[in-house]
Amino acid sequence: MNAAQRRALFERLRALNPHPRTELEYSTPFELLVAVILSAQATDKSVNLATRRLFPLASTPRAMLDLGVEGLAQHVRSIGLYQGKARNIVAACRILLEQHGGEVPADRDSLEALPGVGRKTANVILNTAFGQPTMAVDTHVFRVANRTGLAPGKTVRAVEERLLERVPGEFLHDAHHWLILHGRYVCRARAPDCPNCAIADLCEYRHKASAPEAGDVRAAQRAPGASRRPAVGRRRG
Ligand code: SF4
């Protein structure tokens, strides 16, 4: 995929969804941090169901620490791996209070030093809470980057670095949201919806279903619901 095609790809995804947001619900960087830790190997929907009950009770590191591992676990037990996640969150809260004045730090090293926070989670926090042009590569971004030819790579890190090199600057901040949503709702793992895909004619996936002509793509974009654009995440409050 050449530079002009990469630009066209993001122009189309932007046209379909000018202001992409995470589907996780949060109102502060701390709530986002908790939600992202909870979302590992779980759906955003399941996390939102739990945090709608949790955050009104505990929305700061101090309150979460007071809740304790057992108390927190009771609120998130519908989420996979909840016991380990509860332990990590409470341990992270202790570090936030002891080393960061109760605030979520805005630098990668400090974030990755928190229990339950790896490179992908740090990228999400840096991008979504602090506006940095990082590229969080999850399973959806990895699949779309490889299938389309946008940023092929054998490892998550390789795809992340190639995306950072290849995504035009004006799209860098929102690129990972567009790619996640495209992978989640259109370029699905098992049944990619190629006939209704707005970037089908740009995509290099060798197994894609027949790509529509350019005029058909524009018609598909105009058709109600054809973009499969999801309802974007809401910030509470
Ligand atoms: S054409 Fe198919 S494989 Fe390519 S991005 Fe669209 S849905 Fe994915």
C-alpha cells in the first residue's frame, strides 16, 4: 500500500467516524486506567457493566485501596480473570499514591511499572488520556494492519513501529481507534464484511470477498447502517 492509498484509507475511516472514541466508559485518567486493566481478554461491554456500578463507589486510588482486593473483586467478578485484575489494580493504586501523588503518570516508564500495565495498556492511556500519538496494537489493529497491507508485521511490536512510520501525521492520534473499530465491526476475524467495507478497493487482503467498484463504495457509505459504525463510548458525567 503506497502513501496515497494510506492517506485515502484514513480519510475514508475519518469520514465515517470523525471523532472516534474508546468504547470503554470513563471520566478521568484513573478510571480509564482501571477500565483498560479490566478489559484484558474481556469485552468492553462487560467492563462497562461492571464499572457503572464500581466507579460511583470508588473512582480514586484512595477509594479503590480502601475497597481492597476482596471488595473490588466483588464488583468485577463478571469479568474474566477478575481476581488477578483486582490484585493488580489495588497494587497499582498503592504505587499511584506512594509515588505519583495519587495521579496517573503521563510517561511510559512509570505506567509500565504499574502492575497489570504492559506496553499496549500504556499506549492506550498515553493516547486516550494524555493525547499522545501512540499506537496501541490489539488483536483487531494487528489483523487489519496485516490484511490490508497498511503495516504488515509478524509481531505486535513490529506492527506498532510500522504504523508509527506509515500513518500520516494528521491521522496518528486517532488511527488506533479507527483501526480497532474497523476490525471489531467490519474486518472481523472470521467473517470480514468485505462487500460493505469502505476501504475494500485499497485493501490487499488476498482472500477478501469481491471488492466493490469505487461508485459502489460511495453508495455503501451512504446507505443507512452500511458503515457499521458503532456507537462510540460515552464519557460519564
Ligand atoms: S476488504 Fe475485507 S479484508 Fe480488507 S479491510 Fe475490508 S473487510 Fe478487511
